[in-house]
Amino acid sequence: MKIALFGAGSAQFGYGTLGDIFQSTILAGAEIALMDINSTSLKKVKTNAEAFIEQNKLPYTVTATTSSEEALQNADFVIISIEVGNRFELWDMDWKIPQEFGIHQVYGENGGPGGMFHALRIIPPILDICSGIDEICPNATVFCYSNPMTAIVTTVLRKYPNMKFIGMCHEIASLERYLPTILETEFSNLKLRSAGLNHFSILLEASYIDTGKDAYNDIRTRAPDFFKNEPGYSDILAYTRETGTLPETEGSVKRFLTDNMDQYRINRDWKDRTLFMEILNKFNYLPITSDSHLGEYIGWAWETADLQGILDFYSFYRYSLSTRKPIIELKLHERVVPVMEGIITDSGYEEVAVNILNKGFIPGLPDWIAVEVPATIHASGVQGIPFNNYPKGFESLLRNYTGVYDLTAEAVLTGKKEYIIQALLVNPVVNNIKRLEEMVDMMLTQQKEWLGYIK
């Protein structure tokens, strides 16, 4: 068996994914082909991986190459997690330049104008990888961790409709952090199903396994009191700045705020979740993520999202990536390994979230859009679970954004600037037209290295 990791020179991705694979007994014996365009960082990851294998007497081999063709030879699985350019410099442009032109976007990573330019940069190199997969190992199953997830999966499968290409995201793991406390039960005692678009999804079903009783009424009743007083990223950032360390748990932040440094408590209700609260109250379903991601897709988010919390989350995220020392450890962090194991063993187990083409799983959305749904895992691949009674209100919010992804895919595949303009004009986050084309021209100029194909 061969598993190719694209973007393996990134210590966060490379070490984390290697640790995930190394803890598996089902994948034992596999060759792991590390691929990255940065030969220096790639060599470091390979050296550390080989030392870890030797130290722990693990049944794996590791190779490294800067050639995508070499990495793909005889690959059974391909895992992609890449970025282009200086991630945060480009992210700052994506976020701030549209705001300078009067566009009220609350974040700049996955949705809104910023998310679109992110997609325009990152999808072409992913398509290049997929071209190699289509030619060299067309039967491989491909997993993608790069963002913007929905734009990437939608575009790749528009060009390569027969490719086994699956988007993976860990955002759904947020449920495990707070639902056990809200419901006063172990997470293993909960049966949950969520669906929507990536970073734009809601919890649809919740029940207690031991009794079989529905848990959603308890969630709706208890969640407001819980979230009203929970620490947010403003609190976490205060903890980090004061202590100079990253918090080990959310409990350590609470103790810090309550027992030692009350003056740092940020006195805002529903921190990071004021938009989240409106979705829960108005649409009656619990969102999977917080304001930073939700706000990228909703036109009225600017008025209600926790803007301070979003800025503090971004600051904390940058700080944590710059200070965290990634290591290889025999511990499962992401969900890609269980999916690979499920395919190998034809297990039929239910995976909580995959990003695949819709095919009726959310009936009110077009078939060509990538949706995030639970799925059963088989030797033949992943089979999405349909939600025939998806809530009409939230489904309408999702549908408002699907045209943006349609036009973004066409912009990438054709290189036509007119599709970028049109994608912005149908985007719910864009609230003016007067200087829109000027803003697009500035972005194309500032990011010409990656967007030179747009004409």
C-alpha cells in the first residue's frame, strides 16, 4: 500500500498526519511518500519520521520527493494539504482590501470576496495534482484538507467527475468540546448528524444512545445559558498574552479568568457566537462553527457577528501556529485514517462529515455543489447520507451561496475575469458595485504571481 502526502513539508500537516497513520494497525506496512516543493522542510520531516519509526519499531517506510509524478506512482491514497505563497500576508490582503472598498466581510478565508480570491489561487495547483492523479493513479482515493473546501471540491469534481475526491474538515469536532457538558453525558452516548456546506453547517439530529430519546430539545433549552458565559477567543488571547503559553484546555482559561486575572475577562455575552446565537434563535438549529466562518456567507452577518472575537481569533491563530512545536505522536488527530481503514476493510461505518458532490443528499441544493454530510464507508468508497427533510430556512441560506461557487469554479476553469465580477455581484456579502471592478483589478495586480491566468 502507498499513501502520498502532498504538502508534507508543513510540520503541522506532515507530523500530524504521520502520527495519525503510524497509530493504525490496518495501514501497517504502507509506504508513505512525502511530497513538497520545499526540499529543505521536506528533508527535515523525512529525517524525523525515519527516526520515529526506528525508535518505535513501526512497520512503515517513508520516502520523500519534490516530484509529484514520483509521489503518485502506484499510490492507493493521496492526501492533499497545501497552501500557496505567504499564507498570512495573502490572507491579510484577502480580508482587508475588499473592506477598503466598502465590502462588509467579517473574515477573509473561505467565503466572501476574500474566500473567492483564496480559491482562485489555490485551486489551480490542486488541479495540477489531480491531473497527475488522473494520469498516473486514477483509482486512488484522494482526500483534501485545503481550504476553501467547498470551492475546491466543487471545481475539482467539475473537471474530474470520476475522481474519488473527498474533502475532509475537522470543524465538526467542535461538538465534542461542548455537547457533553450541555447534555451532561459522555460524547460516546450521543448519536449526532449534521449537514450543510463546509463551515456553513448545522446539527440536524441528536439523540441519547442509552435511552434512544431525542436530545435536541435539551440542546435548545440548555445551550443559551451555556454559550452566554463561555470564554471566547478574546479571553484565550488574554490568557496567552499574559502567561506566554498556549492554554492546555478550555478549563485552564476559565481558571485563569475566574481565580487569578478577573481583570482580563472580556465582558461580552455569547463571545465568538453572536451570529451563531441568531441562527440558533431564528432558524432553531445549532450551527457547527462560530461567527468567523458562518459570517463569511451571510449578508447581514456584519451587523451581528462578534467582530472583536473574530479579530482576536485570527490573532490567536497566528500566534499559536508560530509558537506551537509540532511533534509526531501515536495519536489520532484527524478523521482521514479511519476513512482509509474503512475503505480497506469495507467496514460500512458512519463517518461524521465528508465533502462530496450533492447527488440529492440535500434536496434543495444543486447536484453539482459539494456538500458536507455524514457518509457510510465501504470498499467502493463513501456513500453520503440523504436528508430529505432538510430545514427549509437554513437550506435557503445555503442556496443563496451556491451561485458563488458555480461562478468561482467557472472563473478557475476558464480564467475569465467576467466570472469573478459576476461571482462577486451574486455574493450575499457584497453590498456595493460602484468600485467593484477596481477592487478586482487591485487584487489581480497584488497577487499576479498566482492570478496571472485570469484575463
